[in-house]
Amino acid sequence: MAKAPIEIRSLARSHCARAIQVLAGIMDNGEEESDRIRAAQALIDRGYGRPVQPIGGDAESGPITVKWEND
């Protein structure tokens, strides 16, 4: 995924404190449990990062290998 231009990232980051407040409000006061869970997960993801997802092959294909080639 391409990075957003610096101006857009800067503008988005200027709203982060308010966005976190909104997520915290939903987490604490949301009517639906699923909304509260999603808000809590979004806060955790932003505070600590998303968990690393292992990459594996399936039983039929065997393990995935990565081969690096120099230009």
C-alpha cells in the first residue's frame, strides 16, 4: 500500500487525540457490545500495534519459502 502524502498524514494525525476520545467513549458507553469490542480493539491496536500474523503453507503445498535476489 502506498503511503499518503505528508500533508494528508499530518492532517489525519492532527485529529488523533479526538479520535481516541471518540473510541474510548464508544468503548465505555456504546449501546452494542460489538461496537464496544471494536473500539477497544482499535485502541489496543493503535497503542501497541497489531499482533504479528504467522505465514504458513497448507498441508498440500508444504511450507512457504522466501527467496531474495539481489539486483
